[in-house]
Amino acid sequence: MPSDTSKAVIPIQVIDEPQAHEKRHVHEVYDQIASHFSSTRYKPWPVVANFLQSIPTGWVGLDSGTGNGKYLPLPANRSGETWTIGLDRSQNLLRIAMNANYGDTNCIREVVLGDAIETCWRVSAFDYAISIATIHHFSTKERRERAVQSLLQTLSPSHGRALIYVWAIEQDALSKRSIPISEQSSPGHGEDVFVPWVLSKQQDKSASDSAPERRVHHRYYHMFEKGELRDLICGAAHGMGLTVGSPREGLGPVADGMRQKIRGLEIVEDSWERSNYYIELRLWEVEAPDS
Amino acid sequence: MVRLITHNLLACHVKGCTTNNFPLVFQDAQVEIHEAEFNEDFIRGFMPKIEWKALVDSARQLGDTSLPEEQPEMADDDFLKTLHHVLLEMHIEEGAMVCQNCGHVYPISNGIPNMLLAEHEIG
């Protein structure tokens, strides 16, 4: 049991209308905790850093749910060879992200105020995308699937690559969190929870003199269970008419000798790391040969 | 920040607005120039992905007429540096971007474009 009960994760059921729920328990919370949150989120996760390191020179990417923009300056040793544009729902986090630095590079970042469930980009605009700890803030399966589809639509269908991270019910032994399983939960569907963020008066820039010593903000998360992220991505891909698998699977028999382009999505990595599930994927396009 | 590199990728996404929704047209744009490090390999790699006419027209709206109407086949050093300047050194700090099709206005404030829609506008 955590010694401080104000930090315990609380199982919930989303009963409000989903957008209203996310506004109150995701968007408003991040705007309020932005500067304190950002001061605790400065270390890039190695899997994300390696993914960004593997991106070819000249590629442009989207960080959907960029938060404080800590991934925007990466890879630090290849500064300026690729460009990642950050999108987030929190204006206060974007103000921090704009000046995100790594080492001594002093460069202004590109950031856009927007929602990860919408596509404010021309189709196939990006060569790569990352979605790190973002999709778990959408409060229904349908909305999480739409967020994945929005991400896929912004990618080049022939070579687009993406890395998606979400929080897992299965927490690391070192994690301070343990995820209670509610009685209403059903297997395969994850768990809806509030994760408290405790903000002291000193850390809260908007606090008035009469404010209480500390305030607890409840952030909504959908904690994923094993296999759920894969199912979500495959469902999103099928909904867009993509073949899931390697490009070889696009080369089936072709009706009437018609040449046609077949598009697909290949999952190249599906893992758990430090209390998160992540999937790396790539899109492909093959022209079916004449039969 | 909104620079022309980002502007060349943004499109209007109001429900039902699917044709002529790119590029967004600048309105009352306040431009600041900030030098950025020139990376030739990046510019060369990004060139084929640019919507050229949109970039040329948008740069002209901002008062920069340095780009040719047609994207040159051979890119020399001078051209790449001009392109670098247009894509990465002109920052639109205040103003708005307007959709030519549906008229939706996306405000830009403190260098951050606001692409959020009202609930009834979401597709």
C-alpha cells in the first residue's frame, strides 16, 4: 500500500459524456499542473530516443501529444537532420515545449495546439509519428481507435513509421503505482482509473494566498492490458482498409488481372517496458502484379 | 511557432471540408525572422514532399518573393539557402490562417496556431 493515500490510483467508471470527461479530467488538469509536470518529465525514454535516432535525414514527423516537448530536440547528435512537429491539447504545456532544449542547442520548436483525435494535417503529410503516453487519455475504445486512425492517416502510406506508447496495468516492480482492478472490469478491456497529481501551493503558479496547502488533481487514464494495444491498432488498420502483416501478404491473387495498389501495416515490435506497452509499426504499399 | 514548414503540412479539418482546404491563407500575419542553422541534407530530403505552389503563394502573402514559380530540377547551394530561409526562419507570431473553402479562422497567438475546433465542427 502506498504510504500516502492521496497518491493511490482510483478505479472509476466513465459515466459522463466522453468529451466532457476528457475536458475535465485530462485537458484542464494538464493546463493546471503544466509547469510542475514538466519539471518531472525531462528524461527521454530510450526506446523512443532510439526510434528517433533511426529516422532518415530529411524526414518530417509528428509528436502527437508532445506534452513538454522533450522528444522534439531528438536525436540530439543529428540536430536539424530531421524535424519533429509537436501537437498537444494543453496551451500551457506547449509554451514549455516551444523552448524544449537538449544539451546546449538553443532552437525554437514547432508546436501546434490541437487534438490527437482530429487530423489537422494534409493526408500523408508525415514520414513518421510518435504517440507517447497520449492515447490512454481517450475515454472510450471508439475514441482511442479514432486517435490511432488519425495518426495513421497523417503518415505516408508507402513508408510511414510510428511508435505508440500507452500505460499498462502491469506495472514495473519499481513503480510507485499499483493498479486496482475494479469488480466491474471485464477481461480484455483494460481499466479506467484516476491517477492523482498532488500540487503544493508553492508549485501551483495560479494559486491564490487563500488556496489550500495542496490540491489533488485527478488525471484520467485508460490502463491497457496485455494484447489490448495490438488489438486496437489492428482494428484501426482494418477500419481503414489496410492489410495487417508484412508486405508479402499484399501479394495475393489479383482478380481480372487488374493492377491495384495494396496498402498495409506491419507491426515490427510489440513489447512491454517499464510499466508501458509499446508498438512500433510501419506502413507499406505494393503494386499487385498482373496475374 | 508556426513557420512555413508547418504551414505546408496543415489543412482545414472542419467536418465536410475536404476540397480546397489546403493551403490555409494568412491573415494579419506578424512575421519575425529568427536565424536557424542551415542543414543542406535536411532541405534536400524534404524538398520532394513540399507542396510547391502552396509554399510560393504563402511566402508571397508574407512579403517574401524569393522563390521561383516552379521548383527547380537542380538545386544549387544558393537555392537551398533561400528555401531554408523561407521554410525555417520566418516565424508567424500573431495573426490567423483562414480556410479558402469554408472560411474557418485558425488564430495564431504567441507563435502557436490554434487548430482546435468547436464540437459541432468536428467530423
